Amino acid sequence: MNALLLLLIAQQPAVTVDSEAISGLGARNIGSAAMSGRIAALAAVEEGARLTIYVGAASGGVWKSVNGGTTFKPVFDKQPVQSIGAVTIDPKNPKVVWVGTGESWMRNSVSIGDGIYRSDDGGENWTNMGLRESEHIVKILVDPTATNTVYVCVPGKLWSDSEDRGVYKTTDGGKTWTRVLRGTNLSTGCSMLAMDPSNAKTLYAGMWDFRRRGWTFRSGGDSATAPSASSLFKSTDGGATWTDLTATAGSGLPPKPWGRVAVAVAPSKPDIVYAFIEAVPPLNALYRSDNGGKTWQMLDRSQNMIWRPFYFANLIVDPTNPDRVYKPDGGLIVSTDGGKSFSGISGGAHGDFHDVWIDPKNTDNVITGDDGGLWFSYDAGNKWVKNENLPVSQFYHVSVDMERPYNVYGGLQDNSSWVGPSEYPGGITNHQWENMYGGDGFWMFADPTDPDYLYAEAQGGAIGRVNRRTHESRNIQPLPRYQEKKLRFNWNTPIHISATQKGTVYIGAQVLFRSKDFGQTWERISPDLTTNDPQKQKQEQSGGITVDNSAAEMHTTIYAIAESPRDGLVVWAGTDDGNLQVTRDGGKTWTNVAPNVAGLRKNAWVTSVEPGHFANGTIYATFDLHTFGDMRPYAYKSADFGATWTPLITSGSPVRGYAHVIKEDLVNPNLLFLGTEFGLWVSVDGGKQWAHYKGGDLPAVAVRDLAIHPRDHDLVIATHGRGIWIVDDITPLRALTPDVLARPVAFLAGRPTVQRLQAGGGWANGDAMYVGPNPPSDAVITYYQRRRRGVRRERETPRHAADEQTTRPESGDVVHAPGGAARTAGRECGIRCGVWPAGPARHLHDQTDEGHGDIYDAARGRPRPAQHAHRAGASGGARTGTQGFRHAERHDVCRRADQRCPPGAR
């Protein structure tokens, strides 16, 4: 029996369940960067001989590279929001960086920000400088002659009226702000801002009237009686006064109404101004002025110029050639003749581009960001190289299988559906992830009866059954009946796999479908479960001036499905228009229990339903009102099949962000997990208290889905902006009972430690590749302490070594002695983890590939104990305790009693 002694000195007693109490249980980000995610904004500058790049991810924070993109690190993770709309570097001091939060490409899944930030040390530290109610920021311009003067383009709130829109200016580096241009109504804000680099007082501003709802989007005016306030303005006095360029007769600009407007000034010849104007066809086009906006000429109106203006409205002019213009769109297009014609240069890159940076010293060097990540070209866009180390993937959902090690499945925004391992020898690289299905990915499940098959879907309910080995797929989406109107499938159509009935699959349209033969045939087990409001079923008219019918606004649909794990006859279905329906007889009869939720606004989006694992009548549900402009979270519990409800989030709760998902633990009914737009929240008392989980430096990113592994006890987190995260072994959280929380110190039981070979050698992929970390190979000892403590040094006689003395260092390093080890615990309160190496403290080869190199040489770097039990002890003042833990041998690892098997042994 080996022993580990932790010295714990308890002080003031207090019981709090806050972020610090739970976040000591770490998380690891397994990525992936293979598919990456949407990039909203770029900025770069040469510092000495090196290129510094800042990347603003749509929902994954700010990333910085100091070596031209070879490696990146996140620099915005400590901030309370992670959606980025603009990044700008001070032209005089590259250490001063401005970030506007809240992406401005206003799709249905866009996140929000909380204002403008400034860093004075190259992104190491940030200060919120105001405009906190802006929610979205498009552009930040710094006066190159007086860099304390900064202009900000704020479109404003997407889902509701807002005063906080327009062009804002500061002359004191962000301490105070003045709005210098505002729209004529509460739905009009700034869509783009451009500056004459030779005269910083000359500005051009596009103004945009827009509004999104859950069932429609409009760009332009609301009606004939509420005409569009979109326009194009110019100022020559730093924003003190503005001229509406559309008011001049004979200007060449199209007549109103307008939608979104983009504008750019040619840096090398600033009298040349380009503007993309969303106007009524056929006048929606690129316009050019050669005299500073006095007169304009309509030029290109190709499909890639005019398509989806709400999502693609950016113009970038070559810094040395006024006739070379880039337009990010569905494809990246470029003109070399001053905008008269454009050609596509996307090549092998992903689609849906949003920003471009051009090297002013060598304009062949171009960086672009799109829905698939970051791309580099060194020949002006003829060929592209993808960045492979930005794990900003935008998952919607996640599931797991029962393989060893288990696999993780999920669908992503505009990046299809993928499967990857939860661990892999040497780390989880991009190469371990497999793309299994196309389109925008959403729900994805392994068939629990056959690991060779899985279910995946694209937008609008396009579900398929896929053979994982051959990648063959079969479309199994239910079809309308003869002469029936269309089925209404949500953009993010729910799929559910029965836990009680083999081969049973559910999918929701406006009715609930069930298949009992793996999707080969379907039966309808419900009537229309939605409100069936015809006013919310006019998606063919959505878009405003430019019609856009992509299924993203499909409404009055089923959005959440869950069968009770205790009773297959009990099925729940939540809709996007406010209904929460339950059947207790397998679909014969249904009851809408949403009206029973006291105080909840009508038509709230039901984002998730979670039947209880311990009682038949228990149900948890999350509701979302952000499409009505209400960003607060709503979560409820019922113990009587929805007859009555208890709110789980009350006034004064720390929970932030509209709620996406709630999960009840599989073992402890008091342990709940809540995913919101701003992170993961945990309750250990059934929802009375919530704590923000920040383990592993998980940022305040949207948590869209959660999965708890029933065998390995891991919590798998699907973030919409930072990929997949895994909390290895939540067993310690299950142990946080009131009794444990009241103790000064307590050990928390964990799962058996699995022995792993981390082999040496392997392929060298360089440094420009993201590698997701594995779980620890050594035993993890988890303990809870209630308060921060002092640490004392003392000498102790290790067990089985009475003649040897060991001094415990304050650093927390492991000190080995014959038969035992001693370690001082850290000072932090809450859950804390220690790693017991179970052998001589030597260098261990890791981050390698088990399939290559000399495994025996790597393994013998530190002998591992055979499978058996161990015990750890703790002393804290007058209190002591012990905790047992086990090493569990991997079934695929051969070993002798004293060491790993040498090569060739079996």
C-alpha cells in the first residue's frame, strides 16, 4: 500500500458554493481546429521583423499571433463576453488594441457583446471603455494623427429597439463618448464606417435599418408607413456635422428604400470611394465615386456582390492600388478594374467570407477570415493555406458513444458534422477528427446498437443514417403526405434516440415523428404541437429588401424532444413558439403544460427539456426570450409532469445569458448543469444556488449542449465558439453534499485511474497544429477545502521508512521516499486536484503517438504500479482523513508485475 499525505491547515469556517468552489475541477479543450469556425474581424501589424495578427472570432474571443500565424493564443478569455465584431490596432502604438464586442454579421445564431475594450499592452490586459448597451460593433477607426480620437460604428441591438446606435466618438482615449451620428428611428444604426487616411476628419458612414425576429428578418423599412432609414453620410469635420449623400439630386445613387450599406475609401487615392448598397433590384450593386462622394456610378451587381447583404457587407481596397477591391461574400471576389467586374478567388478555401487584411508592404500577402476559419495567401488570392490551430469551432450539439476511449459527436455552424476521440496517444490532433455529414451540422448520435452507424443532420431536418466506416449515407428525413402542405422543420431540427427502445428515433417538424426501425419508416405520433400561427410562417418573404429564405427563420416548429429514460411512453416536445407538450401514453394524447409556468412570457422558445432520471414526473426545461430582446435566463423544474413549476433562476441569481440547455446528473439528482450564452453554470443543491464554472480557463462562451458519459463520468461541453471541452470525472462534484461542504477539508472520491502508455516518437507536425490534451495518465486525487489557508512546513516520517526524514516544500511538489510520498496542498479553497505520479519523479515522454516510435523505451521512463488499491491521507489541524483510489489496467495494455511488456510481448 502506497501513501500520499496532504497537509491542510483549515481556518475560518464558511460554506459557499461559488465559482471558486467548483472550478478547481479542470476542463480540457479537445478542439477541434480542423473545422475551426467563423472569423468576424482581423487586424495585423508588423512589429520589427515579425507580423502580429489579431483575430476576432464571431463567438470565440480574440486570438493573437506574434509569429505571422504559426501559433496563436487566446488573449480575451477573462472577459465576460466572447463575441467579437471589430479589432483595430493603434497606428502609432501597436501595443494599443481596440476590440468591439458583439459580432455584426447578423445571422440567426449571432451572439452579443457588452461594449468596447482597450488594451495598452498588446492584449495581455483589457479595460471595458463603455458603450455597454451596444450589443454589436462593426468598425473602430483610430485617428492616425491624434490616436486618442477614436470613432466607433454601432449598429445596435438585433432583436429590439435601442437608443444605443449610430457613430460614437471619443477624444480622450475612450474615457468619454459622444454620439455624433444617429439614425432617425430606434431600429437604425451604423453599418460601416470609413476614414480618409490623408484627412482623418473626413468620414463616411453607412446607416442601416434592420430587425430580426424568430420567424423573419428585415433589412430596410418595416412597411410603407415606416420607410427605411438606411442611408449614406459624409462628414468633413470629424463628425460634428454630416451630409446625407442621398439627398443630392443627380448623385447617381439609387432611390430609397435601402438596406445594409458598406463603404470604403481607397487609401492610395482617397477621392475614390466605394459603396455597396442594398437597394431594390436591379439597383442593388457596387457604386463608385471618384470625387469624394459627390457623384456615383453603378458598377458590379453580380450574385456574389449582392447576395445576403446582412451577412456580407464589407469592402477592402488594396492599400497601394485604388482599382483593386476585395468583397467578402459567399465567395471571396476581387476586382482589378476599379469595380467594373469581379472574379472569384476563393479557390480551395471555405465559403462565407467576412474580412480581409492586405499587407501594405507586399499586397500579394493576404489574410482572410470566413465561416471556416483563417486563411493565408501569398499570391494575392490565387492559392490559399488554412490555419490549423484556431479551435473556435461552433458546435450546436454533442453526444458520446460507449467505445473505449469514447468518441465525441457533434454538429457545427456551417461546418457539418464531425466525430473525434475523447483521448488519443500523444494528444488529439486535427487528423483524429472525421467529417461525417454535410451542410450546417446539428444533432449527431452514434447508433447505440451498432457502432458502425450514426445519425447526423443538416439544416432544416435533413437527417441521414451514415456508415462510419464507408462514409455512405442514406437520407431518412420524413416527407409530407400526398398533397399536404410542407412540413416545418426548424433550422436546428431536434433528433432524439430512445434510451428504452432499440432502433427508435424521434425527429420533430410541427408534428412529432417516430421510427422504430432505425429511420427506414416513420409514424406521426402527434398532431401539430405548435401554435400554428400563420403570421409566423411566411419565410418566403423574409429578408426585407433582399429576400433570404434559407430555413434559418422557419418557425412554429418543434425544437426540443426528450423521451423519459424511465418510461418510454412519456415523451416531451418543446416548440420555438412557446408550447411544451407531454404525452404519457406514447403519443396517443398530448397536454400543453407551458401555460402552467407562472410568470413566463407567452411564446418563449423552449430550448431544452430534460426528463428526470430518478422520478417519473420530474422534468426540467429551459426557455429563451432573447429573440424578443430579453437576454435573461429562464429555467424551471416540475415534479408532477408539468402541472406545477418551480423557477430555478430567481432574482439575484448570478446566472448570465439566455439559457440553452439543462442537464440533471445521472447519479446525484441535486447536481445540475446549465449552459447559457455566457458559459456553464453548476448547482449542487438542486438549483437553489448556481456557480459559474471556469475550470480549465473555460471562457464565457456560449454553451449550447451538454452530455454526461454514463461509464466514464465525464461532462462533455459543446461550446458555440471554442469547440468541445471535457470535465474529466465529475464524481467529486457529486460528493459535494451539505455535510462535505461544512467540513474544513474532505477527500472526494473519483473514478479508477486508467493506465496509459504515452509512447515516444511519432510524426512531427510542427508547431502550427492544435493538439487537444488527454486526461491525466496519473492518479488524480481530489479534495475540498472550505477556506484559504496558511501552509506550515514540517518533517514527517514516511510510512515504511521510519529511518528517513522528508521535508515538505511549500511549492506543492511531490517528494518521494521509500514506500511513500508527501506533498503540501495549495492554499486555494474549493475543489482542488493533485496528481500522484506513483513512481520515481522522472521525465515522462508525452504528446507522442502510440503508433510510432519505441513504446517500450517511453514506458520504462517511469514504472507504473500493477492494478491495485492505494490510499491517500490528509491532516488539517486536528482533523485527518483518508481516501482510497484505484489504478485500473487498460484492457489493451500488456504488462508484467514490475514493468511494461517489452516490444513484441503479448
